[in-house]
Amino acid sequence: MSSTAGLVIPCKAAVSWEAGKPLVMEQVEVAPPQTMEVRIKIKYTSLCHTDLYFWEAKGQAPLFPRIFGHEAAGIVESVGEGVSDLQTGDHVLPVFTGECKECAHCKSEESNMCDLLRINTDRGVMLTDGKSRFSIDGKPINHFLGTSTFSEYTVVHSGCLAKINPLAPLDRVCILSCGISTGLGATLNVAKPKKGSSVAIFGLGAVGLAAAEGARIAGASRIIGIDLNPNRFEEAKKFGVTEFINPKDHDRPVQQVIADMTDGGVDRSVECTGHIEAMVSAFECVHDGWGVAVLVGVPNKDAVFMTKPINLLNERTIKGTFFGNYKPRTDLPSVVEMYMNKKLELEKFITHRVSFSDINRAFELMLRGEGLRCIINMEE
Ligand code: NAD
Ligand code: ZN
């Protein structure tokens, strides 16, 4: 048991008071974990586009004040009633979606879309009692994705915590709690390229490069990277991408360019842009007879996917995936082991590091489109 168990913990948190305005370092009070909850000390967190998107609050109902952050690693400080598989001192990755282990999805080998703990971007409170565990002078502050990792301490549902190898360096494996696992799993768990096959990756941001890393690990012989931004190509070479296409350099659809380069199409494609035209190209560029396309990017809510049904009848497959099809509690520990066994490389994703007090710099870097992942050290 820790000495703070059962007590309110005062600590520093970066609070977002208003859409698009710099976060403000505040002293917040973090209540003890309730039934099935866990309070953790965040050691490292990183910034992902989803934080930026909800902070900007351009496309959704704004919910402020709020503590953002969902890609992180921490250590269990104390556990609430009913939590039996975690204890003080365990090393954990908080995840924006959960695994209750009891619903039809959790019981299915095929799904990771837990009924109880599935991502909910609109909820700013805990599931147990509909209240927040964060407050300033008694006024509640909203949670984000059930994780709120831009705080020295946070409270998370135990079903959203993956217990990992305590020897794993938290300043690196923290990036596995969202984007990197999403791209990696899209290739390894869903596209499943065979050794020696060809894979096209649409969008070379952190998610797409993680998908490329999956293709490298699977032993793909050709990894074709497609992006509208040529600045992405140099970085992508480190991820095993062997050829590059900028759709703007061609006056015919990129799927035709790819078909010509690959004798009819690639074996697998993974779309990581969120743009509908790239989704259609990613599907139409796979080889007939066996090609599989996997959609990862989150499109505009009104976007419509159009292709000729004959493309499907010709034995092409299209699939979509959420969090790389990984079940957070069951599968993430083994992704951490892939890094520990040197199969998966994480260092190349980490392009910047800042101290917690400089968290707004991480936002500026992402707004300028610089780098891939910026690690925020909570103890500096
Ligand atoms: P990012 O913005 O860093 O990268 C996207 C890249 O796509 C950019 O380099 C951009 O230039 C390129 N691009 C845009 N339109 C293109 C087009 N038509 N053709 C080719 N390239 C194009 O984003 P990211 O952080 O890597 O995330 C990628 C996507 O994955 C986002 O849509 C994000 O919302 C989504 N995502 C999905 C899940 C999931 O579970 N399905 C989880 C996390 C992120
Ligand atoms: Zn479930």
C-alpha cells in the first residue's frame, strides 16, 4: 500500500480552459480511485493528433475545462475496490479504449470493441458514478478519453490499463498506448502480409510509419509509401519504406501508378490518412484475386466511400480496424515484449522530448507538422 492511498493527492496538471488556448499548469486535487478504478502516477506522456483535435474543438461540442492526454506510461499508486489484477507499483500503459473481459466483444477472439469501455470522446466523467476525480477549489475538471495523462496523477478504469514488463523503459514504451500500436496492428493483425510480399502505405505520419514498421517486421520485400507531403519521404526511409509516390507528381490516379509498378497491384495496402480519396486508392491499388486493403484513418463524418462493386467481385478485400485490433489488456504486454526483444524499433518514432512545464511546445511542434512523437517528461 502506498502512503497516499485513500487520500486526495494535490499535484500539477496541464489544464485546458479554452479551445485552442495554451494549457495552464495548475495545482489540481486528484480524488482516490473508486470501485474498479486505479490511480496512477504518470511518468511520461506524449502528444497525439487526437489530443490536438479535441483541444482545437473545431468539429465537436467543446468540453472545457479539461485535462487532455492519452498516450502515456505510469506506475500504480493505489487501487479501488474490486481491482484484483493490479497493485501499487505495477507498471502500466493507460489506453483510450478498454477491455472489460466480460462483454460479447471481449469474449470474441476477433473483436477489441469492448461494449463497456469503448472509446467515448464526449464523456468527461468516470463511468462508476458519473463524476470527475479532478478538481480545483472544489470545481470539477473534465476527464478526456478516460485517461487524462497531462497530470502527475490520474484515475483510470482498471479495464483501460495494460500491465507491462517492469523492465521496459517507460520513456519509450509510452508511445505504444495509442498511435504506434494502431499502425503496427493494422499491418500485423489485419493486413497480415506474407514474407516477400508488397505493401502500400498511404500517409506517412506516425500511424502510417508504424504500419510500415509492421510490414518490415512481417518481412515484406517492397514497402511503397504514398504521401502528398514530400518532406515525409526522407524520414520514411528509416522505416524500411523502399519506394515513394507523391500523387501530385502524376496525372493519373495513384492506384494506376501502383498497378503499373507492381504487375497489377500490391498484395496489401494500409490507409493512414483519414482522407476519402486515399481510402479509395488504397482499396483499388490491391491486386485482384488476393489483395487486402485496411483502412485506419478516421474520415470526415459525412465522407462516402465509392468504388465499383466489380472491384470486390474480383476478389479484393477491404477491412477497417480500430486500435490495430489489439485488445488493450490481453495484447499490449506482448507488443512491449516485441520492443524488449528488439523486434520492434521505437526510438525512431521519438523525434522530440520536452519537460512537463514545456508541454505547450509539444503542441506547437505538432501544429507545425514537425517530427513524429514528442515525449513529455512529467518529472522535469
Ligand atoms: P498525420 O497527419 O501525421 O499523417 C497523415 C499523413 O497523410 C500526412 O503526412 C499527410 O500528408 C498524408 N495525406 C493526407 N492526405 C493524403 C492523400 N490523399 N494521399 C496520400 N497522403 C495523404 O496523422 P497520423 O497521426 O499518422 O494519423 C493518421 C490517421 O490515423 C488519422 O486519420 C487518425 O485519426 C487515424 N487514427 C486511427 C486510429 C484507429 O484506431 N482507426 C487510431 C489513431 C489514429
Ligand atoms: Zn468488454
